[in-house]
Amino acid sequence: MGMKSTASVSAMLLSLTACGGGGGGPQVPVPANPPVLPLFDPGQAGTAQNILVVGVDNGNGVVQRQAATLTGSAISGSLLAGTVDVAGQRLTLAGGGSGQLITSAGIDQSFGFSTATHFGVAGAPSAAIPQTGIANYAGNLSAFIDDGVTPETLTGAVMVAADFQNNVVDVSAASINSANHAGSLNIDNATINGTGIFGGLLTLTGNFTSLPTNSGLTHAGQFFGPDGAEVGGAFLLDQMGNGNRIRITGSYAGK
């Protein structure tokens, strides 16, 4: 990657709300023409590729970070074990059931996933990231927000700013929209630890009945590809706000 200032690409769009919690099935926008990622290059079909799976439990918000192996279309690992159909956007799990695989143009080293129990990101983890400077990643964010009145998926562009010297990441979606809602969603002061991203404070603005009070956020992200060329993350917040419960699940990716 080297150091970059601003990137502008079409990144993977994720709304990774899995089953449970009153949301019904996964709320996952699927691109019309999914690309074949380098991770799934047919030329690498016989070569085992080490990947990292970062998953958030949809029920209790517990984060799991696990190594897995991708060989051709087969994934072996406890969070994601089974086969991948990139064209069909499906995960077929070895233990039964299925999930959804989300990719989009511009994201080469990672993909998003949503199963009945977990949602998150996976891909080729960065071996190392810069130790100084700031990198800006452009992409998309999607969040399923239940404010107690009108649960909806909101989507919009996202900017992710990584300050490597101070080990801080800010995620900013200045304008996210749905049929009935509009606003902004920010995750500020998340911490870089190694090549992972953790925590932060979530701020939601807009015409929602409930708004969060910056507590109880689960946020797990990861740098992917050579020198942190890509970034992705998943987040969950479930708390009381303005007298009503608000639940937010979502994820983002940028390059």
C-alpha cells in the first residue's frame, strides 16, 4: 500500500444483521454482479490461503477472531467452515445451514459474511501496517437500526481515517439513508492493536425515536492485504436511549 492520502473506490457494502433479536432474517444488500476476488482466484484453487475471521455474535455481542484456511472454495475453521459460492453470494456451512457472502468491486483481500449466529469480515490479514502517518479509506457502510418504531437498513458512503502513530481509527458515515430515516453514524476513537481495531464511541444522529448514549458498543475491525491496503469492521450496539431500546448492527469496508 505504502502511505496513501485518500482513496475512492466502490467498496463492499455490508448490512450484516444475522437472525435473532426480533430482526427476522439477515438484512444484507447483495451486489448485482459480484466479482471474483483474488482470494478466490481459480489459479489459487489448490493452494491453501490463510485468512482471519472476525465475527460478532448477533445475540450477545461477543467478538471472536479466528484463523481459518481457504482452499479453492472451501473454508475450514470453526466460525466459517464449509464452501463458498462467490457468484451465488452464499456460504454453505459444514454444520448445516447457510449464510450470505458479500463482496463488491474494489475490495480484493477481504469479504463480509452473515450467518444465523455471527456477522463480520474475513480475509487475508495484513502482516504489518504503517507505524506513522494517516491513511484515509473510502467505502460504504450499512447498518440495520431498530429504534423501537421502524426497523430499517440504512446505507451510505463511509470514510475511515487511521492514525497509525496514535493508534486511533475514526469511522464516519456523514449521510446514511433509508425509506423513513436519514442521519449520520460515527465511531470515534477506536483503538488499533496490532493489525486489529477495537471499541470506540458510536454517535447516531437523525430522525430516530431513540438515540444511543455512547455505551455498550461492540466494534471489531481488521486491516487486510499488503501493508493494510483495506480495512473492514463490524459493530453492534444494544441499549436504552431516550427511554426506548435502540439496537444497531452493521459493518463497513474501505480501500
